[in-house]
Amino acid sequence: MGPTDLARLQFAGTTGIHWLFVILTMGLVPLVAVLHTRAARTRDPARRAVLERATRFWGQLYVINYAVGIVTGLVMEFQFGLSWSGLSAFAGNVFGAPLALETLIAFFAESTFLGMWIFGWGRLRAGVHVTLIWLVALTAYASGYWILVANGFMQHPVGYEVRDGVAHLTDFGAMLTNPSALLALGHVALAALTTGGVLVAGISAFHLARGTRETELYRLSLRLGVVVGTIASFFVIIVGDFQFPLLERTQPAKLDALEDPDAPWHGVLVTAMDGMTLIGNTVSTITLIALPLLWRDWLVRFKPLAYLMTAMIPFPFLASIGGWVFREVGRQPWLIHGELTVDEAVSHVSTGTLAVSCAAFLTVFLALAAVNWTLITRFALRGPDAVQLGTTDPLPDDDADHLRDLEAYDMKVTT
């Protein structure tokens, strides 16, 4: 393999793994926010306790995924300077701003709001606490938007001009409203919600089918997951179809490659498209069948279907990878369509250096993915009893005695 192939393999592998974290983050946090909102609004103490317990349970899975995923995002930043210096030299003036905004939102705003939400249990007013988790959700989707603005420019460059061999931004509004970015954002958002819904439904169905003391918690989680998964998986197919007229205008060669067996990357594109379509339709069909079976817990009583919901958890992730492969591979040999080829964008680095870099990056990312899913699986199987999010440890005896002394002193002073 030459330097270009190694650089592409490294970027494909690291981006694909990182995307698994992103799609779950975007899909799970709105469901956590909905549960927290319902908990804050209900006046029934018993139901509020169940909803808060559910919020902490799913919230802990979200926090695990976010914490490990943020590391993969940081590591990815090194690739642009190491392997794709030609891209930065040509288009850094254009998509440097979206990438910088994404970094500010993801690594500062989102992390700040999430930290306040994590440590706000029992310390903040209910309305403020709920607002924080919705801000986390909002910044997660804002982060995704800025990434797709940069990627949309690479798919369909708009709002720029080339001077002295370098792209310069001339219309920031055109870049922000690039249809290649906006349609992709809608598709990604619905794919994420499908992923989150299927994960919540699958874990809940597993515990209910196996038997659990947390019947009410998993029952309401199952309903939320199935409803969200059904709606999102239906519309994700529709929004996906909306992108084909745009591709006919902007990247006709991508669609031609699907029909021409002799075209480069024909096999990869067909496999990615057919796999994404088949999986998407399967998820949509199964969740639609499961929806009416929520009535009187028929879904859980028919255990094969309940376990099928659990087995379906990886499906949305696989479909998302297929969609990403189709979007990225289909525009080859262009890195920025019509302007910059992959060969022109790759750094002038030796094959040995890129081989070491590729092996190191993929090893780190695979290890992080293994850690992430090991932790998620472990805490998902243990259930709410293993939740640490939102709990507070009792004060040690010495600290408790000291606190009582301070309270007695305050009473003495005030009297």
C-alpha cells in the first residue's frame, strides 16, 4: 500500500469508529432529556422516583459513551496536520471556522453543560437541572451541524473562490445553508434517534423478558424507545431519498457508479447502499410491528420478539456506517468535489511513517471502542442498582461531627 492508501485507511478507520460514538451520543441524550423532563413535571412521588431512576440509568450509559468518545474526537484532530496537509493548505480558510466552532461547542459548551448536569443532582432546582440536559442535547446537535457544514463543502463546495491556488470564503451564508449539509443533518439526526430508540428498547426488552424487579422502569423505557425508533426509522428513509435529486445535480458520477459494474468502487457503493437500505427497512418494519404490541405488554410476553429487539441493537450502527461509506467513497477521486483530489490533499510523508501512524491510530481507536462497549454492556446488564450518577455518598463520621459543630456554632451566633 502506498502513502495515499494508508492515509485513507487511517482516516476511514478512525472516522468510522468515532462515528459509532457520535451516533449514540446524539441518539441517547434526547431520550434522557425527555425522561428527566417527565420526572420534573410529574406530581406523583412514586412515579417521579421511577422516572428519575430511569433518567440516571440511561444517563449513565450516555455519560460513559460521551466520556470515551470525546477522546476519539481529540485524537482525530491530529490527522489533518499529519496526513492531509494539502487539504488544510487549499481549504483551511474555508472550513477552518466550522471546525473551530465544532471544537468550541463539543469540547467546551457541551462538556460544561454536561458536567453541571452530572453534579447538579440534589443541588440545583428541577427546572435549571432539566434545562442543562436539554442544552447538552442542543449543543450535541449543533456540534454535528458544524461538522456537516465542513463535510458539505467537501461534497458540494459553495460560497468560495480560488485565488492563487487557495480557496477563500466569499459567502458564509451560502456555506451555512448548503443543501448537502442540511439534508445530511436531517438524515443523521433521524438515524441517531433511531439508534438511541433501538438501544433503549433493546436493553429494556431484554430485562423485561428475563424478569426484573424494575418492571415499571423498563416498561416506560421500552415504550419510549419503541415509539422513538418507529417514528425516526420511518422518516430517516424518507429524508434519505430526498438526497438523491441533489446528488443528480451535484455528484452524478456517484449515482452512475451504482449502475455501472465497471465503474471504480462500484462494489463498495452497491454493498454500502444495499446494506443501509436493507437494515433501515428491517428496523422500521420490526419497530412498527412492536408498536401495537406494547399494549398489555404483548411485546414482552412474546419473548422471541423481545429478544429480537435486543438483537437489533447493532443494526442502526451498521446502517450508519453504510451511509457514511456511500457518502465518502462515492465522490472519489475527489476530496473536495471538483476542486481537490485525494492525491493532491495527502501529505508528503513516507510510507513507513504513515504505516506506523495508521497502526497506532487504529489500535488506540479499537481499544477505546472495546472499553466503551464493555462498560456500556456491563452497566446495562447490572441495571439501575449499579448506577452512580446522581448519588451522593454519606459524610464520614468525623465530617458529620464537624458539620454538626458548625451548625451549633451558627445557632449560637444568631441567637
